[in-house]
Amino acid sequence: MTVPFDPPAAPTVFARAVEGLQVALRDVTRPGLLELHEVPAPRRLAPHAVAFSAEVSKDGDEVATGRFVVLHDPAGQDGWRGDTRVVAFVSADVDPEMAGDPALAEVGWSWLTDSLAGRGAQHTAAGGTVTRTASLTFGLVEDPEESNEVEVRASWSPLHDPDGSLDLGVHLQAWCDLLCMTAGLPPLGVTALRTRS
């Protein structure tokens, strides 16, 4: 017999932070370009969690995807340096020239740190990886096709405001900025000077 999962009630500070996420979600969605959706959150990593997935499209083709998960444990966890942890993932298609650039990993990480700083998303204990991959399909495909991707996997701990509140909206906005940068889209309010091939 399966016992239904009954999560404990979220602390007020986290419940309000999630409400702020919902507001930010409406502000960052860009119909036809950037779409975000709430998805089931992992249940075993923390007592409270919320998660979102995103897709970026250009000319009708999906060019980037991502996932943004917020974990909250009032008691904190080892390595978090706080009671809340963001775990984020971004994967985007890039052109072969960019994929071959040995500096891409460092640049990809700077996209994350610049996005957080640009949104004023105060945090600590940031860590992660940037991976570039190139693959070529063979066999059943008539014309071998090369694909190049960059993946950014990161986590960080949002800091509470001086009044004790937790503004997760700026962290979601920073993650969306990162997603747009990896996909070659300008952040909201910025016009692209050139497009990525």
C-alpha cells in the first residue's frame, strides 16, 4: 500500500517567496520566444520545493531549454550556507565556431554571474559546471548532421533581505537572462545588434 505524500505546510517566508516567483513568471515570459511553465518539483531533496521549465524558440525551432528548481529547508543543509538553494540547468544550441572556442566554458560561467549581478540577486555558495558538446549523427540519417551545445549547471543560495524576506523573483529573472544569452537572444528591454548563426 502506498502512503500518499503529504508535505508539511511551507513556512510563511517561503510561501511568500513562491508568490513572488509567480509574479516574476508573468513578467519574464516572452510569447513565441521564451515560455516558462511550473513543473512538479523533486520531493526528496528538501521539505519544500518549487520548479519551472523553460524553452526558447527562434523561427519556430527550439534552441534552448532549462530548468529552475528552488529547494527550501528551514534547518538548512550541508553546503547550502542558508535555508534555500536554487538548482538551475540551461542547455542551448551554439554554432560550431562558438563550440570550438576554448574560452566558452569561462564565458558561459560569466553569463551566469553577470546575470545574477545584473538583477541584484544576492547569493552565496555558487558552484557548477559548463560543458560544451559536439556530436555528429550517422547511420539511419541520410545526411550526417553536426550539433553543438553548451550546458550550464549551477546552484547557489539566495540571501534573505534585511527584513527577513526572500526575493526569489530576481533569481528567476537572472536565470531567464542566462537562458536568453546562451540561446543568443538579448535580455528583455535590449535590442540585438547581431544574431547568432
